[in-house]
Amino acid sequence: MTYDVCIVGSGAGAGPLAYELSRAGKKVVILEKGDIYSEKDFSKDEIAYTKRDVFTPKLKDEYHVIESFEEGKWVKTPSYENNWSFWNGSLLGGSSNFMSGFFHRLKPNDFKLKTLYGAYEGATIEDWPITYEELEPFYERTERIVGVSGEITEYAHQEPRSTTQYPYPPLAEHPIVENFDTACKALHFTPFKTPRAILSEPKEGRNPCYYSNYCGSYACSSGAKGSSRAALIQPALATGNLHIIANAFVVKLETDNTRTIKRAQYLTQEGTKKYVHAKLFILAAQAVESSRLLLNSKNKAFPKGLANSSGAVGKNMVFSGGGIGSGEFDLSHFNQEALLQAGLFVNRALKDWYFTKEFKGGVVDFLFEHANPIRRANSLKREDGTLIFGKKLQDKIFQTLTTKRVLNFEVFNDWMPK
């Protein structure tokens, strides 16, 4: 069979395409390297999700090579040696299954940073060929289809919107936000209410959030989280026009004499080589894996790899830099019942420094540390560098887990492409 469209990958880039194309009557196939799971397969098992590679490849099987500048030269190290795992979801829906669902929009000036700030030495930054105004209707449509909950915040860098509210009401918030908002106003900051791709109300077969206290880094067992799988691929499957081939590791895209891609070569779990034919191929396997596939698909007609006549494939990437800090709240700020309410969101950010006069700034997001009691207990096993155990450790764990909450802040800013 020859499909109209073959999409490699099934995450945040692939889901919207599968959704729109299948609803338009096109016969679409998704090649997904991982397996297919549904809400009933997901749990809040800390060991499975954060201690073991249940939803990610083993590094010995699929590794990346990390280059670090050491003693004046670049050194290459495979990630199975330094245990740096960059995988965060090899399954239907990809890493969108595990996101926290923060749903910030870009601003009009994000599309013209070179014009706004000028060229940076050593960077290849360019203005976008499109504008925010052209994309705004698609932002609105995405928020509606995915299911974004929130409340509009008026602040200095607010982007123009065609709607005055988000499609769904805000999620329930922890009492700590009252203290946060009061402190921000005293410091002359604007407490930004973070929109989330998490349903506060039911939507088309998806249940709303039940505030499990295990959200970021965990797949959602209610369907509330707007992952590519739950919000886009499942409705696309309902059209009858989408077919998914799971456990399909795509290794090469093959062209014919007209220099047109005609088929994708993939390997099954057993190592059997198979092919998919389509009129159009779309790579949506995130930046690194999509680039790797293009470069691995070189042939006589494309000696540098597919779509790489410029030599730019795999280069000029933009990452999100930043950092993290935390503050500890205890019973001196709240009563125990209020402080320890589980599952309620903070949903606050600061965007006062989104742009500065000299450069593009970024966002500071605030959220409670992940629940993960095993990790939290393990972090308490030492005092002054000495291992503690028995009743002393037991009392310390009990005291910490029943009287304190840690509020993290995460800083996100753009790196310049090079």
C-alpha cells in the first residue's frame, strides 16, 4: 500500500499533522519507534518512571555522542559511558506524555530578534520569515483542540490575543499562591498565571485532572494532560484514516531516480527490515533524531544527506538554557492541612524580564518539587557528609515529609544558534 503521508515520530510535532491530515481525508501512517500505550497503562510508580528506563531506550542500544571541550580540545564521549540520557519518551505521543503542560506563547518580538537586538558575534540568528500575527489564529486553535486551562494575565510583554480567555477555566491552585502574589506585588513584579495543557473540565472522552500530585515526568492516567497521544492522535485514529506502526525504528529514507523520497526503511523489534511507501514524508522525530535520519539517508544523489545541500542539517540548533533554585516553606507559614494539600498547582511564573533593553531574557516558572517520596527520602540520608540510619533517619524523613514543602523556580532562556 502507498499512503498519502508517512510521518516519522508521534510527538508534539507529529500529532497536529496526523490530526489535520486524517480529518482532511488523507491516508496517513505514523512510524513510531516505541510501543503503544493508553491511559490504563500509566501509573504513579516512581521506580518505573524515574529510576528505570521503562519508556526510554537503553543507552547501550541507542546512545548519543556528547562533545565536551576539555584542556583545549573537543572530546567525544558516548552517552552510555557518562550515563547522560537525553531520551524522555520512546512511545506513542513521545515526550509530550511526560510534560508539565506549561503552555506559554511566543511574543511578536520573538520573531524578529535580529532586527530588535542586532547580530551576535558567532551566532547565526535570523528573523523568522513569518510573524506572530500570522500564527496567532493557530495558537488559538491549538489551545482549543489540545485543551488549555488558565486565566489571562495582563503584564508588560503580553502578546496580542484574539480571545479574552482560555478554552477551559484555571486548574485548582494551592494556597501558597496567595503568598506568592502578595510578595510579587510588594516587589513590583507581575505574578503571571501559567496556562496549562491540562483539562480542568471533561473534553470529548478525556477526563479532567484529578490532582494526583504526580504530573511532571509522569504520563497521565486520566487523559487530562494534552499530550500528542491523548489530544491529537486518538481523535485522528477515530477517523479511520490513520494507521500506526509501532516499534518501527526508521533507519533510512530512500529516493528514486527523480530524487523523490519513495519509501522509509525501518527495523522491527526482531531486527527485520521493512518498508513503507508514501507520496509524502514528514520527519517529526525532534531536532536531533530528525537530523540524524536525514544525514543517514545520504546516497549518490544526496551525498551530504537529504535536504542538506546547504550543509546546515544538524547545525544552528537553539536550546533552552537556564537554571533552578528552591525555597522551603514550613508550618511557620501555613497550618499543616493547607501546606500539605497534595496535587494542587502553583501555576505561577514571572515574565518581567522576558525582554531587556540589551537581549532576549526569558521566563521563570514556579512549581512544587515532584512528589517522588523515594528520591526525597534518599536525599536525607546524610548529615554533614556522614551517613545516618535507623530511628534518626526515620524521624528526619517523617519530619521533612509532614512539615515542609519545597517550591522550585526554573529559569528558561534561549541560547543563540551557532
